[in-house]
Amino acid sequence: MVKCPKCGTEAAAPVKTWMITRKTSKPGQSSQRTMGLFQCPSCKARFRATLDTEREKKPEEKVSIKNMVERIRVIKGELMQTLKNLREKIKTLETERANLMLEIEELKKMAESKVSALESEVAMLREEVKSLKELLGYPETEMKE
């Protein structure tokens, strides 16, 4: 946490951050620092301060081919596991899709059979209405209504 230079209140998070690269006295080397722009929560003053990053707190890790190869192996293992999980999910979803398509087809067949049964029942009821009207002696014009 960084303290405000005016009132001494601690500012939690920077409004903006950026990297600064400085040349060192040794040729070919440079150091980097992260700077932050803060705003005080109490007096609203804006100020800059250097951030303590994890990189500055830990000693520099040596970059070597052996370390890079090990990191690549770890990443490859994670990617292979992700690929395996995705393939399993795809297989599960394809199976579920096939089951749902079968169920939809069965439901369509059931609906079509109900429709044909209802159509035949309606036709029978129309015939019954027609015969009852004839029995009661209704004229043909009234039967059409």
C-alpha cells in the first residue's frame, strides 16, 4: 500500500500503471520498474509512486533452456488434458443429441397417431350430427350451417 504525500492516507490501488526501463552502469543491462498513478481516497490528491511487484521481491529466476523445456512440457500436459476433456464433452453431447433426436421422432409419431384418431373421431361425429338432423327432419339449408 502507498501513502499519500499530503495527508498520509493509504491508497489501495493505482488508477494507472506503466513500466519504466532504466539503463544501468553495466553495458547491455537495464532495470525495469513499475510506476503507478494513485488518487488519495480522503484528500483526492493525485501522486505517483513506485509499485512493489512480485518480481522485485523475489530474486530473478534464471532463464535457461532446461527451465523453458520444463515449462513447455507442463503447458503441453495441461493442453492435452484440456483436449481430452473437450473430446469427452463432445462425445457426451453427441450421444445426448442422438437420444433427443430419437425421442423427438417417437413424439412426432405419437402426435401423428393422435391427430389421425381425432380426425376419424371428428368425421364420425359429423356423420352422427348429419344423421340426427335427418332423423329430426331439419331441412338441408339448416344442415349446412
